[in-house]
Amino acid sequence: MLSRLRGVMTRLWTPLADALLRRGVSPDAVTITGTLVVVVTALWAFPTGHLLLGGLLIAVFTLTDSLDGVMARRAGRSSPWGAFLDSTLDRFGDGAIFAGLVLWYTGGGGSRLTAVLALACLVLGSIVPYARARAEGLGMTAAVGIAERAERLVAVIVATILVGAGLPDVVMTVVLGLLAAASAVTVVQRMATVRRQVREAAP
């Protein structure tokens, strides 16, 4: 479903991408600006209890996440640097979202259990892509798992918006618990995949 959504977003952003390119805006500038907005929003709105506003703003800029890629392809500037920058800055945005929730739920915004689960998502969310990157750096693959970045991001943003709109905090607790569990399973899946490849390559 998310792959089909990416195709729709590509077609949607093409006119805007062309307009920005005509005005001299670079794909890297769009990547950096989007990340800054997400980080500032998450670290301001969530700790101060503005879950609905923060969730909506982050959702909007998350939908534009593919805009820089569309611009790069339209301008013929797709490069390893752009892919590296985009993936690296994604970690800042993801970390800020979960860090903002940790700050809110440890500062009197709700259950400490929810804060612990948000922290678990923050930590595991950094290990999931690292496991894949490390495997690829060693000449193997680890593109497996039940909790890819897009799915984790959609789940936490939707939960934040719903709780901000008035649903009980247990919704956030359940979603973060499921995300933490799915992330842990994904890490194990990637470790097992790499382990199997190492054994198969052994003489």
C-alpha cells in the first residue's frame, strides 16, 4: 500500500518539483528544510502537549519527504550524496519525533510506561537501519523485517494525531508497544539473515 502511495506522491509533487527547480531551489535544500521543520516541530509541539498540531504539521512535511527525490530525478542530479543526505537526515527527524514523545510523557503528560515505550522505539528505530547499513557495508543484504521506517512513521504520527484529538493515552501506549515489539523483531530478523549469509559463504 505504501509503495503505491509513493507512486501517487511522485506524480503529485512533479509540478511543484519543476517549479522549485526553475527558481533555483536545490533538492538538498528541500531535504534540509524538511528535516529542520520536523525536528523543531517535534521538539517544541510534543513536549508542550500540542500533539494534534505537531502531528498534523509533521504529517504534512512527511508527505513531502519524496519531493527532494522527485526534484533530483527531474534535474538529473540523483547521486549517492543525495541518497546519503536524505537517509542521514531521516534519522534526525525520526529521533526527534520519539524524543518529543519521551519528553511529554516523562514531564507529566501521561503514563511513564508510555515514555519507556517511546524511548524503546527511539533506540530500536536507530538499530533497525544500522543493522541493514552495516550488513551492506560488509557486502551482504539485510533488507528484511516487519517494521520498515515508513510503516513505523505512519503509525506513530496517526497515533499522535488521534490522541491529540482526544482519544485516551492508551492508544499511544498500545501503538508504541507494538512498534517497539515490531522493531525488535525486525532487528532479530536482520541479524538472522546476515548470520545465514555468513554461514552460506563459509568454506
